[in-house]
Amino acid sequence: MITTSRIVHRGRERIKLVFPYDDSITDQIRKIEGAAWSSTQRAWHIPDTKQAYEQLLMHFPDTDTVQSPQRAAEEAGAEKHTDQGMPLKSCPKGVGIGIIGKQIQVKLPKNEADTQFLLTFKYARWNKTEFHWVIPHYGNNLERIEAYFGARITTPVSGKEPLQKPEPDKYEPYTLTGLLPLTAENERETGRFRVWMEQKRYSPATIETYIQAIAVFLRFISPRTSGEATNDDMRRYVYQYMIPRRLSYSYQNQAINAAKLFFKLINGPALDTGQLERPRREHKLPNILSKEEVSAILNALSNTKHRTMLSLIYACGLRRSELLNLKPVNVDSKRHLLLILNAKGKKDRVVPISDKVIEMLRGYYKLYRPKVWLFEGQYTGEQYSEKSLQSVLKQALNKAQITKPVTLHWLRHSYATHLLEAGTDLRYIQELLGHKSSKTTEIYTHVTEKSLQKIISPFDSL
């Protein structure tokens, strides 16, 4: 059973279709030109045109449950009605603007150029019940609107407060209430994607990240299939899901990477992976600890295993996974080398270790006698967990009374910076850290204390 009603969706007049979920009905509706699924309406909708409505009747000719949108009444001059039964009156020639709390409300005649302008504002949305645009009132949004519409502005939105600028306040963006679960077809596709990445020897962490990212995107466009996904869906995914949740640049970039691989594997999608836009690159400086802070963190630990783990991260500039994947055979004490195998990017490298580090490792080995991994968990042969390692650092910070939001990676950054300050060549540091590009290593030149202290402010010479 299908019922129809007229709605305004994103500034466009549409016919909303309501029916019990049925795959056969959905397949027929997809054949109608301009048909689309609305996550906000939780329903399919088609263009409010004679052609689209005739196609609807063509696919469902034998049913009398399809309710006409009363186009004949409309052509006779009657008012349009929404699915709530409220009249949709034509807007005056001018532009009405009102301020309600943290919102700018704009009411104007239907105009494609004006609509595109309003869509340039972050979190702009169409109020389908009161038939006006809603834009957050912060920054210079109001000034931009007043400059654009100019003399066309007449009166505030009917029944609303007059124009006024509220006190600055933090704007909480609109967020989605929930996502539909993956369909059986999508689960099969993500399963194929997982097998493909495993065959290509992607790391387990990368596989899980990509699977999670693509699964959220497929849930976002559900119940439409991956073959129906478009570039506009990816833009909406970023705008309506990522930005309101303040997800990081890295997450957005990973989602783009996942989509590029996934849709190349899935045949026949409407999404053009070559046109997916990446976010603007962030240029963040690494977080650095002073030598005194590093010493305080390491000396705060009384447990030999805990102190050895954190000391080795700083002494050799290791990543967290590189430390946990070490085995006793990776320590070459005679050559004073630490062998790091199958690290990030499937790369091996060697790092020099001093006599002090070797003595520390020998003392640890005699006490714990690890069998498989250099650092084992509670049971013999069990790899030490990442969560437990993070807890070790947290305990050390509390004991050392350091309130900075230190992570394990800060120790690696500090290792590289302290090497650079000691005069080590940048090319050697690149090899020690396992960086593929020298540009990655060059970021430490921006935070070295030695180079910054050479700069004399002109203020000091006044």
C-alpha cells in the first residue's frame, strides 16, 4: 500500500511515498526518474511533476491505494498541502529575515541562485514545516546575508522577533539521530572488501579502520545500495555526519581512502572515486617533552617491566606497535642493534642501542624470562596489550605529577627532537624513525629548542 503527500525537501517540491517495506516496491520506485531516499523524512520521494507521477502510476496501475496529490486542484488555483495538512502559501516578493536565539530564519521566493547562496553556509537547512531556511547565527553569517539580499529585505519572518544580534554563544550543530544497520547485501560487500585487503596484505589495523569507515558510510546511505551511491552522498556524509561530530581530518582522509578502494572493487557504482575531495591538510607541530620531563616519567615507575618498556620507546624512538611486536631475538647485543621487523609500511629497520639500554634489557630479561615476545602479558607467550601499555604511561604521569595530555607517541617525538638538538643529521634521524619521506622528518626542525633560542626578537634591542 502506497500513500502520497506533497512535501518541500531541501527547498524542492517533492511527492513523499509511504508504504510498508517491500523490496519489490522499492525496486520499482528506483526506476522513477529523480526518485531518492530521505534520511530525515525516513521515506522515498519523487519530483512533484506530472511526468514523475505518471511513472508512479505506470509501475502501480492495478492498485487504487495510491492517493493522487490533487494536481487537478492545484492547477485550478487551490493551495498546496503538505503531509501535515498545513497550507504552503506563496512567499512575498521580498525577503523576510528574523532572528530567534541562535538561528537566522530566511523566508524568500523559490529561486535557484538564492538557494545555492544559502547552501554555502555551514549547517544551513530547510524547515519543511514552516517553509523557511534556518542558518546558525554566529560569525559574520548575518552580515553576509544582509549584504547579499540588500534592498530585497522587507520584514522579519511573520510572527518572529525583529532583527537583533544575540550575545555570542557556542553553536551546537545539527546531528543525525541514528543510522540504519547494514543490509545483508552490504555485509556481503564489506566481507569481500575485507578478504581483498587481506590478500593485498594490508595491516590488521588498516583493515579494521577501512571496514569501519565504509560500513558507517553504507549505513548513512541505507537503504540504498552501494551501487546507487554518488559523490553527492559522500559530500553529505562529510557535511551531515563528520562535521557535526567534529571528527578529525585523519578520519575524513581515511574514509576517502576506504571509499576509493571499496568502490573500485565493487562493480558499477555511480560514485566517481577520482572526484572524491580530500580535506585541507593539517600542519600540526609534534608534541615534545623536555629531557627533565622524560626523566621524571621514567623514574616514576618502580616496576622493572614498565620502566623498561617506556624507556625503550624513548631510547629508540619506537612506535607503540613496534615495541609490542619485539621478540628477544630482535635484540643484537653484540652489535648494539635493535632489529625492528615488519613495521609501518611493511618496512624493516635497525636502531642502535647503547650499553645503558643493553644493561637495562639484560636486567629485565633475567627477572621475567620472556618466551615468545620481549614484553609478555599476564600469561606466558601472551603479547602485552596496547591498553595495558597506555595504563602504564598514565600511572607514570600521575606519579610524576605531569598534567600534560601525554601519549606514547610523545616519547617518539621527543627522541627525534632531542637527537636533532644534539646535532644529529636529519637524514640519519629519518632512517632511525623509519620515515619514507624526509619531509615527514623535517617537521622536527620547527620545534627544536636549540634553533629557536638562536632567534633574537627585535623587541630585545629596543
